[in-house]
Amino acid sequence: MTLSHGQLAPVQRAGAAAASLLTLALLGLPIPAAHAFPDYPITGAQRGTAQKVAEAGVPLSELAPNAPESYTVKRGDTLWDISKLFLRSPWRWPELWGMNLQEIRNPHLIYPGQVLNLVKSGGRARLVVGGGGGTVKLSPRVRASDADLGPIASIPLHLIEPFLNDAIVLDSDTLARAPRIVAGREGRVLLSRGDTAYVRGELPATRDWRVFREARPLRDPVSGDILGHEAAFVGNAEYVRPGTTQTDAKGATEIVPATFVLSSLRQEASIGDRIVQAPIRDNRNYVPHAPSQPIEGHVVSIYGDGLSAGQHQIVALNRGARDGVERGHVLAVLRAGERVPDKADPLKTTLKLPDEAHGQLFVFRVFDRVSYALILSAETAVRRGDRFTPP
């Protein structure tokens, strides 16, 4: 297979840009900010970190104990996977990116087939692309299949894909004002996949809709304040035909509800369930990074009514966009330290042991006062009220 002209041109431009940046670096000239970093969802602090690391590499102490001398990027890899190979803390992706700023200018642009070589010198380390430990300019290459043309993802997206549209936080009256299912065909009250649902309410002619049950309040575990209302996801519905009004034989006006078909369900739908337009899917990459400012809070709830959660489950946090939480933030989750008596103290003074980190969270959805996070790792079960901090 060969690359088409349309496919090749963007890669050629990327290779030329990388070569220009490399020339500036070799000449000891500063890299212009406008060209060194394209317009990706990267913060200024992350750019600064990458620039500093690119100038000197990272200390050897920051490398993972068994960091390989080289690694060939494979289809299915993620930036998180590769970060774990080379660095002690996989969320520290700016260091991995910055270690090879000229070739890997953004983690979105790491492709299957590229070879990453670890170069150590003067107590520092950096990554270069290509063979022989030298810096090699990125250039177009023939790939085995169309699937190989795409850059690797930052994290395993399949872990959060089911929750991207399911987890939703609303104001108290938003769901109450949404269109509702008023009847099923042949008088059915409980509706299954493929069933017809009749819906009454204001309905733009949009094909894809989601079905939700009553929203429950999310309360801050510390203050008790209601942070929002989490709606229980029921499934998806497709718009078939609009509702109308008509006049019966006696001249009275009758309301004819709109018709929907339930396309997929997590649980049976029922009369009274509400429908909400499905949002436009946001497929931007999720780039892991630490908060640039101190953020602390607590786990509000375990998604799905669980009492505790482990790796790859979802939790709600009591901090959101107005608190500075961003999609992609990596946070440490801490278990509250126990209270124990000092047995050698005649007064039997009670001691509060330090809070200890026992896992990491990855924020993937952010609302005003609430965020949803994937549990990346957990030594013990994560529970409501556990505290979180920057990693």
C-alpha cells in the first residue's frame, strides 16, 4: 500500500516543520512558541515543562527501574502505556514528550512503527526517534494498513467510552422539563430494545436521543450541599416521526405524541422516563497531566450505586470546572488515616495517622461543580469520602 497525495501532504509538512525546529535547536537558537507547539489542548505550564526538559532531558532517577533501551511503538499502544515503560509516573507525560521535543512535538503525533531510543548522558536521559541513538528526522513511510496511519491515543479510551454520554449531571429542574415517554405500543408499561415509545414534549427533529430516569442529588460528603443531580442512564432512542395535533369528529383538539424506537437499553424503559438530546461526540484526545494549581476534594459517589470501587470503575468528585478541574487531570486518591491511641502515653492520647495515597484517578468528564474520574489504580477499595489531591 502507498500513501495517497492527500494522506502524504500533512505528513510531509509535519516532517518539514520538525526538521526546521531541529535546525534551530542545533544552532542554539530559541524555538518560536507559535511554531514549536501547534494548537492542541496543552496548557502553558505543560509547554514550559516540555521545553525545559527538551533542553536537558530528565534525571536518570526519574526513569522507571526497567526502562528499555529502545521500544517500537505498536498498534494498540497508548501514551500511558509507553510512559509506564520509561518513567516512574506515567502521568508525567510532558517529560516523555519533552525528552524528544523535536521529533515527538505532541503525544498525538506518535505513530505505530516508530522506534523510541533511550539515550543517557551526563546523568540525564532523553528519547530520540530512529536508530543508532542519534536524532532522526520524522519522514513519511509506507505503512502496512490504513489503521496504522492514525496516531496512538493517550489513554485506553475503551475504558471510559461507555461513560462518555452516560454520566450526566443536571440542574434540579432540567430533567423535569424534558420530554417524557407517555405510552408504549399496545399499552406496554415496560419497554425493551426495539419497542416503540410515544413521547410528549418540545422535540427538535434530531435523530439520536438518550433516555434517563429520575435524577438523584449528589451531596458533598463534607458540607452536605447539593452539587447537582445525577440522572440514571436507561438507554438510547431514535426519533421516528414528530407529534402533531388533530381535530376529532366532535371538533375537539387531540394531541398525537411523537414516535421513537428504543435502539439500545441498559435497563428496561418505562412510562415517565425522560429523553434528552444526545450531545455531539467530542473525540479530542485525553492528555494526562497534573493540575497546575492545588486542587483538593472528596469522592462524592461510586457510579452505579456501589459502596466501593476498584480499578477501572467510575467515581464522582466534588470539584468541577469552577474549581479548576480539567479533563485529563490525574489525581491521587487518599484513604483517611486511622485514629489510634498512644498506648505508651499515660493519658492515652489519640493520634491521627497521616492520610495515605492508595490510587490514582483520571478525570474524563467535567461539569460545573462535579467531575467524573476513572480509577486508574487502587491498592485498596475507593469509597465515598476518600480525599483526592494532585499526584
